[in-house]
Amino acid sequence: MADNPIKFSYYNSFIYCSSSSAAMSSTYMIFRCLFTVINICFFVFGLSVLSVSVWIHFASIEYRPFMGNRIFTAPMVLIVSAKLSVILGSIGCVGAWFEKKTLLLVYVITMIILFVALLIGVVFIIAFSEKVSVAARKELLLSIRKYPGEEGHDPHNFRKTMNAIQKRLHCCGIDEYRDWFTTDVWAGQTYVPDSCCIEEKVSCGKQIVYNETYGLIYTEGCFNMIQLEINRNLMIIGILAFVLVFVEGFSIVSALGLFCFLRQRDSYV
């Protein structure tokens, strides 16, 4: 007796749907596992970036009294991005584990916004680093002219900060030690702060003349050394930011794939 064509058709349809469902389930599990692993890495990397950014931020605070807030923009951008990355990593893991499409959609939208903002921030930092350097040098030279002396009123802690930098970096002045000769408090005198001295003693900075230091003080300016430190920090920030952007790109793609599979799967239910 011939098989019923209607039963045969239903049987084939059942087999096709079953195989399609199994394939979809297998692909979904791959996306789910991949997405979870990426977000765990994203979470850990976000914590690492946050730690490094906070360290760079506090390491740069020493320059705040005479360089304004310009150099704090880069670390703060990365700190905010890293904090959001940690939060988003958690949201992504929860959304994937509990199969919450709403959380995944929030994750994707927020991640795209963060991706674009971080990319713009990195480009901005690289593009304007030279302008920031020129502006900072002018501010430093202006601050030296208004140096309050060893006992004068120092509302912005410039004296304390500059002395600490000159001791730590073994430098004197901005471009050279003669920058101190333009200071208002020592008008007409060839004095430098005692923090410029190789062996610091009371009034040791007043024992030099215009073209002769007698080997008592450091003669190299501080600005190049400060700039080297800032550029090193910016390079670290730039590398971390690009890696963060790269990881975010993978996270967005995997989240979109997971969201689409969940939506397609639910449409069969």
C-alpha cells in the first residue's frame, strides 16, 4: 500500500524543523558561550584599565597647580570608560545567562555609544596633545614669574609643587635654570630656589651668577622631563584605549548575534 503523501509531507516537515531547531540551538549555545567569555574578559580588562587610569590620574596630580586641568582629560576619559565597561560587562553576562533580550539591547546601544565616544576621545587627545604642550609651557613660565619665594604666600601650592618636581627630576626652571632670574620676588637677582641645588642647603640657590653655577645646581629645565612623563602616560592611555575599543567591537558583534538568535528562536515558539 502506497504511503500517504500528506503524512510523508508532515514527516519531512517535522524532520526539517527538528534539524533546524537543533542547528539553531547549537549555534545559539556557541554565541552564548562566546559572548559570556568575552564579557568576563571585558569585565576583568575594564577593572585593569580602571586601576591603571586611576594610578596615572593621581601620578599626574603633581602638575595640577601650574598646568591646569588639560592633562587630566585623558585619564578621566579612560576612567569613565573603564567604569562603564565593568558595568556593561556585568549587564552583558546577566543578559546572556538569563536570556534577557531587553538587557542585551541596552547593552548593545550603550556599547555602541561608548565605542564611538572613546574613539573620538582618543583621536581628540592625540590631535590636541601638541597644543596642550605649548599652552602648558606658557603657563609654567608665567607661574615662575609669580613665584612667591621661599616664605611668601602660596595659595596654589606652586612653590611646594615646583620644589618637589625639581628635587625628583633633578632639574631647574622650565627651559633652563635662568628662567628663575625673571621671578618678581627676586627682581634683578640671579637666584634660584634651593630645590635646584644638587646638595640642598639653606640659601644654596643664591650662590650662583648669571653664567656660572659652580656645579651647585641642576641646569637642565624641567619642562622636557615633565613632557616625557606626560607623553609616556598618554601613550599608555592610548594603547589601553585602543585595546578597549577593539574588545568593545567584538562585544557589540557577539551581542548582536546573540540578540538576533534569541529573537529568531522566540519567533518559532
